[in-house]
Amino acid sequence: MHINENGTILIPIDFSKQSINAIKHSYNLARYTKSTLQLMYVYADKQVHSNDELKKLAQDTSAECGMECKFMSLKGDIYLETDKMAEKMNSSLIVVGLDAHAKFRSFMGKSTASKFIKNAPCPVLTIRSTTHTPHCKNILMAFDLSPESREKVPTVIQLAQYYGADIKVVSVFDPKDANYENKLLPYLNQVKKYIKQKNVNCTNKSIAAEDVAEAIVSYANKNDCDIIVQMNKKDLSFGEMFSGTMSQKMVDISNIPVLTINPMKRASMPLSY
């Protein structure tokens, strides 16, 4: 699984600081993948921002990054329309800025935003920060024993090669489940060996913790990681029935950009490379 080249990076915007920052986060990815930037403004009732504002934002973006930037506006729900448009345009990536206080899961259940990621036809990069650093030196890859977890390895290698970044493979296991850790270590070493064969620096780490998402975000911050890559699914080591899936929580709490990849629609995947 890779981020497709010569495609479109779709960026839903609402003119918030986070959405403007999302545009800047897309620059290098667009250069590396030779993609066109597509800004999409979605309004619920009436159009607050004019087409002239959108046009200027697209022109300023194009001038700043030196690449083609298109724009469009339409009425509807921003998350539903983003998935529809990404499917229609065969987008290679969605980059979306999220309000620092917006959660993807409410007390009553899943929000429209969480369904947006689940239904996205391509990887989704979520940005909560209002600041942007153009470099990417360390990529954290969250890993577990599921076949789906291995699907993201080619994408992480692709990103690392684009940026010249190191990969930190991190797995979290239940402190009460030593058997899981024993099963995990051989696969961690296998993945590390595979990544190094692609001429990418790599380390692996297993962490005993009761909260998967919090442990991964904490490790990412302590080790200067610039992006977290995860699969959109439940963690296998422990079910988080009341707090939602690990992937949803990661998006909720991470101050670091999170790239979420949906599993491929197939029954199984080999355990070896």
C-alpha cells in the first residue's frame, strides 16, 4: 500500500488556523508525489467565505509552494462531502486540520468526523497544531500482531524515503499479557530487518501500558517524532469498549500529525514479506 503519485491531495478548509496549517503540511507531500493540491470549502447553510477569498487562498498557496492549487466550494456536511469528493477525484491523500478541542467521539457515540476517517477512500492526515515544521526526521509506526498492521509498512517506508527520515516501530501491550509480548518481538525484529533492507534507519520498541494511544503519543513526543502512522482499527491487545478504538483516540489526543490508513478489503495477508 502506497500513497499514489501524480494524483490529488484533497484539503477540506474552513479558514481556521488548523485548516490553513493543513495546507502547509501538504506542500512537501505534494512535491514528492507530484500531486495537485485541491482546496475544498464546504458550508452548511450559507456561504460565509466568498469565491474571491477561495481564489486568493489558492493563488497564494500556489505562489508559496510553486505547485498547482485548485479550489472549489459546495454545500453540505464537510466530512461526508470530503469522502464523496475524494472518491470521485480518486484522491491519493486527504489532509485535514482539526480544531484543538474537537473530539472524534462524543459521549453518545461516534461522530460524523470519525465515520469520515473510517469511510475515507484514501489515507487521511489529521493536523491539530497551528504551527508547521517543513522537515520530518522521525516517523513513528504503531504496530501490533494483526495482519492489517503490516499493510502500512510500505507507506511508512515511502514517507521515510521521501523525507530522509528514520522509522520508529512502536508496539504497546497489556502489562498483564506477557504471552502477547513474546509473540510480538519476533515480528518487530522482522519488520525492522525488512525496513533496513530498504536503506531506511529503523528502531523498534515494545511498551507495557494500559492505554495504547496515550503510550504511543507520549513516546512520539519524547522521541521527537514528526508524524504517527496507524491503521484505522481496534487494537488487538485490549478492547477499549468505552473510550472507542485506539485509532480514534489517537486522532483525538495527538498534538503530532497522525496519518490513518484504512485496512485493505481482503480476507487475509501473509505474515512474512
